[in-house]
Amino acid sequence: MRARIGMSARIDMRARISTVPAGSGRAARLRPVTVRIGAKRGRPGRSVISFRLSLRACLVIAALVAAGLVISALTLSTGSYHVPLSDVVRTVFGDGSTLDRFIITRLREPRLLTALAVGAALGAGGALFQSVSRNPLGSPDIIGFDTGAATGALIVITLIHGTAAQTAAGAVLGGLATAAAVYFLAMRHGVHGYRLILVGIGVGALLSAVNGYLLIRASENDAQSAALWLIGSLNGRGWDYVGPEALALAVLLPAAWWISRALGVLELGDDLSRGLGLRVEWLRGTALLVGVALAASATAAAGPVGFVALSAPQIARRLTATAGPNTLTSALAGAVLLAGSDLAAQQFPTGLPVGVVTAVLGGLYLAWLLSREWRKGRP
Amino acid sequence: MSPDTNTDTSTSTGMGTDSTDRHRLSARNLTVGYHGKPVIDELDVHIPDGSFTVIVGANGCGKSTLLRTLARVLSPLRGTVFLDGEPIHALPPKQVARRLGLLPQGPVAPDGITVLDLVARGRHPHQNLLSRWSEADERAVRDAMAATDTTELADAYLDELSGGQRQRVWLAMALAQETGILLLDEPTTFLDLAHQVEVLNLCARLHAAGRTLVAVLHDLNLACRYADHLIAMRDGAIAAVGRPGEVVTPELIEDVFGLPCRVIDDPETGTPLVIPLAPNPLRQEASSS
Ligand SMILES: Nc1ncnc2c1ncn2[C@@H]1O[C@H](COP(=O)(O)OP(=O)(O)OP(=O)(O)O)[C@@H](O)[C@H]1O
Ligand SMILES: [Mg+2]
């Protein structure tokens, strides 16, 4: 039925700049426009697909994509072996010298794609977490997920002496177990934002102690590889990392987008959202599940890279000037951030792990965020 | 509106004619509480269609609890809420939300949300995966903002508004939901007298336009002035129901609020005016000046 309407319908994309007359005092900002596809002639108000498109969000998305492309080009071009930009383009599109092809498609491209995908997963996951906890601190790195993943990985590295894949699996299991523990500890007549964060910080502190103990007990060799894993790194990520992460994104990003409008309503509080017809517990559970899965996939690929999940949603929110989860913009911002950080990390002659760069940025950002929250009189 | 209004399903619940036939919204045998402890015990209530019902009662007597249960936000321990003859908790939540709206007590908005964005979120029950923003949504938002006089504020951030403006914006959001029944929990708290009157005048206009309104109010005199149906609650039970002119007596107020008072006619409207008795020192001062 829907298909029939769709086929016989014309596409009617009407751009309306404002839904209401422009405000008098304040300069009218870019208002969302209404896009209607499949409008039926003579029946206004009926269309198959209709949605609101914020011009500002479109501009932000375009800018982030452009930034991502520039960073990608630079990443593929720079390094110990320099490839001129023109050759980069030729090589990416299947041409170019054998050496260029080897350097770019075998070494640099998979690492870049891993960075972009991991960054997107962290950004989108962070957006979901922050929306559900209604707090900019509610990201996987703060509420114990990353520490739990580290515990899982450390157990594999120092006690079982497993392979890289086993380490990743251990990390994912550790993160999921921690997330589940935090969720059930925080659950008392429903899960609430601050409790989730406080319980998460508590559980995270506990696991940090465990991690410290595991590191002290470990042999020097194990401790070294554990430390490298713990900081989060993209060194040597090949195509075998790109595939699974892309697959995870292909499933999880649409899911995140799908629930994001309802999450915007959930930010208005439980009573109001129930009054607006939301299944609050189901939605919160789904959002946390998708968020944890995104964080877990990122951790499996790159280790616990800090800061991106925390800051990407805030950057997206400030760029779009829109409240709500901003899932897709957060994903883009995360991708740009991580790829940019990795590009910066690679400028160091010794090859800095990307986690060091994001940790430094993250520390500064966190201090700034906390001081702002404090000044606003929040706990 | 939704095609599912006033379904005449003859649910054999064995109730009197008055519960479901003339009242879209009613509750029977309602016991509601938190953590298994009842706050409301065995309560029967119905909301007359097209009425402006006001619920009054002391702090903590269960007004919000009742309103939240009527709106399907809270599940009762026992008993049933009926909407259009059907048990409300068995209906799909979105379907309920297209017929009945709730503005809770003291709602909080996320940081940095604009007025237009907030009001637009009231359209959620009318949207789905494909129709995320239709002409009907746009019209509803425009009308709701015009009715509440918030059109000018569309681009302002909610945190930058005064309490009265903010309250009007929340009302706009509830209006954008376009429901025939609207439940408002203390829509006038934190407002000065002029703004209280302004909000209640708005409610009266909505009522005159055919909506069924249920509001919790603390100002008895305004409640008597605007309500055509008053529900007085005490300790989770209904103490009196009826037209304000018939039920508001010094005995009832003493009973419900523990406040000795006189009740006279409002010189403006003829509705009851509750005047608390003054303790001696105040009275002497007043008479000597
Ligand atoms: N979420 C909750 N958990 C536990 N107890 C609650 C909860 N909400 C309300 N109560 C209790 O239920 C009783 C009734 O509360 P309710 O909010 O319905 O009162 P109210 O009549 O709306 O009061 P007010 O005029 O102050 O808004 C109070 O004793 C209150 O302590
Ligand atoms: Mg209350």
C-alpha cells in the first residue's frame, strides 16, 4: 500500500524557512525546513515521508565531512614515506605506483578507516549515554565501561597471555560485564542519570585498583604490552580491523538514529515522556544497550581511547545549537576528532599512541567542563 | 483527530452507567502508591466531558499521584482507569497520548533547548518513523504557540525566560499534543497573581473551545472562580465533589486543609471566596487602623 502511494506520488520538497513569524527581539536563526516526499496532489498534509531538516545541521554536517576529507588526505599523504596529494587521490581510485599502493592501501588506509569508524562509534555511543544520563559527564569513559574493558583485557594479557583477538574479546566482555553491573547497581525504581554516573565512577575506581594490581603482578613484557593496550592505539590496524567495525556501525548507527528522536523527548523527564506515549524503560534500556555495543566495538578495535565519547556529543551540540542526542553529528564529530588526533600522533617521530593525544586533549576539556558546570552551580 | 475516539466497547466490567457512558475519563476502585504502600486507596472518580475540573487538597494528599495515574504515567496497585470505555493501561501508550495530555508538576527541560524545539517535541505521539514532521505537526505547533502567546519567543532559549513565559511555553507544548483531554499539574506555581490569572484565562479559553481540562491548583479562590467541577482531596481520598458553589463550605475547608475560615461570595463572579480567619493580634491591628 505504501509502495503504491510512493510510486504514484510526486516528490514535493518545499523549503519553508520558518514555521512561525520571525521573533521580534532576536535575530531569527536558521530555522528547520520541512521536507515532504510523496505529497499527494490536492491533499495537503498527507505525505509518505516528511521530516524536518535543520539548515544549520546540514551546514555542520557538510563542514565535518569536509574536515574529515582533509584529515584523511593528509593522513594518507604524510608519514615516513611522503606521498604527494595528487598521487594519493590517484592511488585511492585504483591507480598509482606499486609502492604507493602498498603504503596507502595496505598500511595507511585501513588505519585511517579504523580511526574514522572507531571515532564515529565513540561519538554516537557517547551521545546516547549523555542523553540517557542527561549529563555531559555520562560517557563510557567516565561511568566505568572503559575501566571494565581494561580489566578484561589485562586479565587476558597478564594471566592468560592471549592473542590480540583474545585481548579484544576480553575487553568487550569486561566492558559489558561492568556496564551490566553498573546498570543493575544503579537501578532502583528505574535508572536515573546521576545515580548511573556516581555508581559508574565508584565501580570504575574499584576496577582501577584491580587493574593496578594486575599490572604490578605482571612480568615486564606483559606490563609493557598491557600499558600500550591501555592507552588506546591505532598502530598497525589492518583491514581485519576495518571489516568488523564497519559491520558494527552499519547495524548500530541506524539503530541509534532510529531512537534518537524519542531520546530527545526522554530528556524532558520520565513523567512527560510517558505522557507523550514513550515506553520509557524500554527506550532507556535500548539506548544503553546500543551505546554499550558501540563503545564495546570501539574498544575491541582500538583499546579504551578516552575523551572522544565525552567531547564529540558536546562539540556536536554546540555546533548545531540543538538540544537532544544529535547522534549522527556526534558520530561525525567523533570520527573527525579521532582521525585528527591520530594524524597529530603520527607527527611524533616515535609514533605516539593516539590515546595519549586524546587523553591530553581530554584532560584539558574535562577541566574546562567541570569548571563550567561548577560555575553554573551544579553538583 | 485519531479515528479511535469514543469506541463504544461494551466492556462487561459490571459498572454503573455513570462511569463509562458519559465520561471519557474515569477511574474505579483505584489504589495507587509507591513501593507497595498505598497513597490513594479505593478511589472512584470521573471527569465530566467538557468540564474544567480542578483538584484541590493539602500538600502530599495525592493530587499529583491521582493525575499521573489518570494519565497512564503511573500504574495503579489495584483498580482501573478507563479512557473511552477501555482500561487505559491496556491501550498502546501512543494511542493514549493522542487523546490525553499531561503537563506534570515542575517539568525540567534540557540545557540549551529553544522554545520552538520544546514545543515541537509535544508532537511526538503523532509522528512515526516515516512521518517525522508533517504539515499537521507544523500547524499544531503554530496554533499552540499562537494560543499561548509564545510565537515571539520561538527562537529564545528556555533558560532565558521568566517563570511566567516558561509556563506558557510548557502549556504550548501540551497544546501541540492536540488532545481532547488535558491534565495540568499546578500550571500556576511560581507565578505572580497577574500571571496566574493569565494562565487560567488561557485555560478557560481552551475549555470554552471544547477541551476537557483537569488542573491541580492551590489557590482556592481562583479554583472556585474557574472550575465548573471541583474535586477536594484529603489523605488520598475524595472529600467532596461538585460545583464549587455547592461544595465549598467552611466545614469542608476546615476538614481538608485544617484551616478555620469564612466563605463569602466573590464580588466579581459570585463564586465562593475563602477567607482564612485571622488570629487575634492581626485582627486588632486591622480594626484599629
Ligand atoms: N516518587 C515517589 N516515591 C515515593 N513516594 C512518593 C513519590 N511521589 C509522591 N510520593 C508520596 O506520595 C504522597 C502523595 O504525593 P503527591 O505528589 O501525589 O502529593 P500532592 O498532593 O501532589 O502534593 P503537592 O501539593 O505538594 O504537589 C506524598 O506523601 C509523597 O511523599
Ligand atoms: Mg503535586
